[in-house]
Amino acid sequence: MSLAVAPLTLSTAVTSWTVDAASTALLVLAGGAYAWCCQRAHAAGAPLPAPRRAGFWSGIAVWALATMSMIGVYAPVLFWVRALQVLLLLFVVPMLLALGTPLTALREAGGAALVDKVLAGKVARALTHPATTSVLMLATPWLLYLTPWYVAALTNPAIESLTRIVLVLIGFCYFYARIQADPVPRRYPQMISVTISIAETLGDGLLGLVLWLGPLVATDYYLTLNRTWGPSMRVDQSIGAGVLWILGDVLGVPFLMVLMRAMSSDEKAHAAVLDAELDAADDASDEQAPPALWWEADPQLRDRFHRRTTE
């Protein structure tokens, strides 16, 4: 088997494009639905903030680049390009889509009843539970690279299209439940999200070490490509391991910043609620306390008059 692609250079990286039917259909569907919701929400007097809309459209753009630019062209040929594609579809695209708050857009567009009904169900609670999303996010890269799934996705177009969709869906469930910018079935403390993110970073690092120092993945597949240019199979896989490990950690920094900001907002909201409760309690105690004379506010005068009245 030999894929008809030119050697990867700066020129071919810019000019190489492909069309992925499944990704195109999903991009048009997701983008069209989001645009319609934003338009309806704006007409209803509840427009989504511009940063939210920018986040969602950035996710759509990165999704298109990951599947139809040179990344989509060279992903079946070079291990490191495939690793970059997996990282974008599992991490970057879902995080940007979750920051775009699509459920909020749907609620403001008139779908509040539908969204609330779905979020109240047991399925939504199970899918967005920290244990569920964390296990899926941690296990997916390991299963993809260390099982026959990897070669099957490279050789079967249907499995490849399904894999891309699964990566985005798993990533979206993870970031939707962790960021909690949209309505969620149950809100969890952001400290849990920070802890999970650290564990996920360690898991990616360990996978990077396994791919860097371990045996070659999909050796027979890459040998049959008859590629005579570019890095060797060992160097190619080492670069891919670095992409998953180092670049994954670098891209995780903005996510941690989002979590820290959300944690700060939650603490401020919690402090405001406590202050309101304390103020209400003080007002209630003031209303129940009997009126006091002016001299009772001074401790020395209060004690002096108290002694005289008791003598």
C-alpha cells in the first residue's frame, strides 16, 4: 500500500487539503445549529457574550483544520501528525466548544424545557459524573494507541470517521463537566476539576514515555506505506510521543487558568451568599432585641448603674 502524498515540506503543509465528508457534515450541522440558537437568543434579548461565541467558532475552525488541512492529509502517513490530530480532536476542539456554552445558547433560544429535561435525567448525570468523564478521558488515548483500534482506524474509513467523532464527543463531555460554564446536571467543586486535570496530565505523560521508549506501534502498517522521505519510524514515533506529552501539557495551561478563574468566581459567589445570610441574621437579632438606653452602650456606665440598682 502506498498513499499518494508528496513529501511533507513547508509548501505542501500549506497547500495540502482534503475533504472529510463526515467531519464536513458535523461541522455544518453544529455550526448551523449554534448560529440559529445565537440568532434566536439575540432576538429574545439574551445574546451570548462575544467571547463565548468566539470560543465556539474557534473550536469549529480547529476541527476543520484537524480533519481537512495538511493534518488530515498526512495523519495516515506520519505518526506524529496523527498524534497532533488526536490531541486537537480530543483536547483543543472540545474545550473550545464547551467554552462556547452551546446549551446556554439553546436555552436562550427557547429550548429551556428540553435542556432542563435532559439534564434532569439519570443518563446525563451518569455521563457527566467526574468518575465517568475522567476514566473516559484518561483511558481513550491508551486504548487508541495500545490496541488494534489504532490500525483499524488507519485502514478502515468508516472506523476512522467514527473515531474522530468519538474523540470529540468524549472530550466535550469531559470539558463540559469540568468547566461548568453551561448548565450541568450537578455542580461539583472546581477543586475536583483541578485534581482531575493534574491526574490527566500525569496519565498523558506516562503514555508519552511508553510511546517514546516502548516498541513501535503499527509497524506493519507503516512499512507497507513505502515512505522514502521524512523521519524514520522510531524518530517519527518519538516526535509523536513528544506531541502528546509536551504539547498536551502546554495546551493544558489555558485550561487550568479557566478552572482557576471559575474557582475564584465560585468562592466570590459563596462569600456573597454567606455575607447575605449573616446580614439577615444580624437584622433579625436586632429586631428581636429590646430597645436599650443610651448609657447601656458604655460598659463602665452600664456596670455602675447596674451596681446602684442592685444595692
